[in-house]
Amino acid sequence: MSLVDDVTVMVITYNEEANIARTLEAVNWAKRILVVDSGSTDATLEIVSRFPQANFITRPFDGFAEQCNFGLGHVSSPWVLSMDADYEVSRELRAEIAALVPPAGVAGYLAPFVYRIYGRSLRSTLYPPRAVLYRRDRARYRNEGHGHRVEVQGDVRRLSAPIYHDDRKPLSRWISSQQRYAQKEAEHLLNSPRSDLRRSDRIRLMAWPAPLLVFFYTLIIKRCLLDGRAGWYYVLQRTIAECLIAIEIIDRRLFSRNASSS
């Protein structure tokens, strides 16, 4: 039996009408799709209902990890393919998944990502491989900064074919999201023991170098300069996101010093 027969695609959504159709069309081969929605007020659930194998459940949002763990509790298949609403499974990845015969000791698989700007693939980005395919009973999510991370118990291997990340929501939505993310990320960085932080996070704690480093790293080292307008768009997005985090860190430190001196 193909692994495709044993997998449920799980997608977390909130007002994703700009993305969700492309995401679900790319996994239309799946027999089971579970959408965990946070109360969308746009056409997201109407679009989901067009896919006969898709079911949705609604849960008020209180964190990405909480939404994902809630979704896992409603999955009955042994394997889960976890997707954000702006992900697209490539044809090559679908074929790779269909050909998988996981040994008993393998608990999950990491997939590489190709970042896209309105359908145009970038040469390279800051997006790391992530565990997206895993055994349901071996996985649990936890919040980390503004995002979330799945912890898979057991051997985790790498897939070679990519998932596309292509978020087409309005820029205003991205900006408001980044403001919220920056607050959570600053809180995480300032409240975590320094020994628990990655080197990149320790650089972020210095505040001012991080935006400059990200700008030059994405533009030159990651070669986004060669991707034209799409590359510059990505470079500016990542730099703005780092600027917001740096401002949050500086603001919280200034507030703390002012409070302690008054």
C-alpha cells in the first residue's frame, strides 16, 4: 500500500482565500484533508468545501502549536502531512511521497522549501527544511517565539523534492502579522536563557546588527540580487521583519530601564 493511502493532509487556516485553493489543489491526490480554521470571515471555508475529501473544524486561535495539536487529535490515519495555508506540494514531492516505504524506525521526514513571490521561485532564501511528514503518534507541537515547531520522536530523514512557499495575501496583512510576530519573538529572545538560543538569535539580541546582516546576507550570499524584483521584494520583507524585532527589543529594554529608575 502506498503511503499516500495512509496520510492525512492537515492545514491551519485563518482568512486564507488568497492561498487556500492553490494549497488544496496541490494535494488533491490525498484521500483525507483536515482544515483547522480559526473562524475565517472571508471565502476560505467556501473554497475548502469545493474539495470533497476535505473536512474542516473550527477552533478559536490561542497559538499555532495549540491549533496543530488539536488537529492531530482529529486525525485517524497513521501519517500526517502538515501544511501551512500558503504551502504548495510540488509534483516531484507528491511522487516522492507516493514511492516512500518508511522503515518501522522512521518517524518523519524533513522537506526543503522553495520560496516564491507570486509564482516566481527564488534561488535561495532563509527558509530552512522542516518536518512536514510524520507519524501521528510520534509528533507534538510547541510554540517557539512567533512560530511553532513540531517535535518528532524517532528517526527523521530528509526528502529531496520541495514544498513551495507562496503567500499572496495583501501586503497590509503581512505588515500587521509581522508586528505581532515581532512582539512574540522579542519576548521569546529576552526571556530565554542565552545558552538555549541559536547563534542567529544571540545576534538578534544585539538588536542593531541583525537587520543589516539579514539585508546583505539575503541580497549577496543568498543571491537574491539575481532574482530581480522578486528578489528585492524578499530582501526588503526580511529586513523589515528584522527591523521590527530589533525595535521591539530596544523598546522593551528602554521601558525596563525607565521603570527601574523611576
